[in-house]
Amino acid sequence: MLKTFAAAAALSAGLTGAAFGQEAETLRVGMSGGYFPFTFVQQDELQGFEVDLMNAIGEEAGLNIEYETMSFSGLVGALESERIDTIANQITITPEREAKFAFTDPYVIDGAQVVTKEGNDQIEGVEDLRGKTVAVNLGSNFEQLLRDLPYADEIDIRTYESNIEQDTALGRVDAFVMDRVSSAQVIQESPLPLELAGQPFSEIRNAYPFRDTEEGRALRDRVDAALDTLEENGTLTEISQKWFDNDITSAAAE
């Protein structure tokens, strides 16, 4: 179900560049609203790292931010069909996506991580996924990362819309793969018996995609300029520290 959340991110014409009383342009941002702590809904309020950062970008760039929440697997289609202008949901830059979209500079640097049921001594890292059933979120880039492994034909890769943590904890699949930052948060917050398996593999860089049109590239450039300012003045790091007690914006979290 698509739900709209409005955010008055452009605070004043004098501070944001919406000069001479002109109404600030609206940037329609898509996100799932179900990816804690990046984007989630609590007490009917959209919150998270992505929300705080996009609000700060809107204020800096003179853009009113309007959020559209929908299933993760529908976000790219919504961008292509012009229902939204960009996606704030940890979208990883891949060659296939770069061929379609105009990306900002990366604002999160992370790594792919294997997660297993606690006590699973058969999987100690990505090299142990041969002969195993591995879950990934539908629409994420982790399926492709696994298929790029030299022994990918020995891995049974399954895509899920949800419940990958539960099915791993219950032994329905042997492991799941997601980004390191999120997997650490899932393990910390979940009552399920899960643990990290080995070190992250395949560095991933996450950024905002825009349609590769003149209008899309112009919006991309405004967001990029705002990101540069937020990095220089420390706001980017502050938002990261608030949600992760770490700076995930400059290097993979420790």
C-alpha cells in the first residue's frame, strides 16, 4: 500500500534559496517505511536515518520533501514511471543501475554480510555457502552479488519479501545476506537467535538514483551539492552517529 508523508523540509526562503516568495519545489522520495533503522513508521510517524538525512538535504537545497512509502520491490518501478523522483532506501550502485539512472555520490559505504542461526558452525563466511540455501530480500542487489561468486551455481538463492530472519532462525534456510549495518541492527533488535557469519564481503556504496533525464540530473545535482555541504559541516556524521553510534557515511561501520 502506498502512503504519503509530507515533510516541510524547506524552512524559509532566506535560508534555502526559494527566493522572492516562490514556493519551494517538491521532491518526491520513495522508501519502504519498513527497514529499521533506515526508514520505519512508529506511532504513524515516518522516522529513521534516511528520513533525517533527506529532511536535512531538503532544508539545504530548498526542496519540500514528500515521502511515498511502498514495498521495496516496487520502488524502482515507481521511479521509472515518474511516480517518485528518487529513492531513499539504501539503494546500492551497480553497473546495471548506473546504466539506467543518474546517481548522486555515495552517502553510505557498507559491505554484504552473511547471517546465520546462532550456533551454526557449518557457515563461517561467504565461502561456506556452497550447497546451502541462502535468502535475500526481493529487489535488493544481494542476489546479484551472490550470483557473481565463482561458485554461485552451488548456492540455492531464494528471494523473500519478508521473514528472511525468521526463516533463518527456524532453519528453513541456512543463511541470509544483507548489508552489514542492517544485519548488525537486526541481530541487536531481534529476539531471534541470529549471528554474523564471518567478515563482510563485496563493498557496497549506496546513493540516491534519479531518472537519467535533464530534469532528473538537475535534481541529482542539487541533492549532491546539499550532501557535500552536509558532509563538510558535520551534519552527515551527526545523523549517522544518532542512529548507529558510528559513521557509516565515510567507511564501513566497525
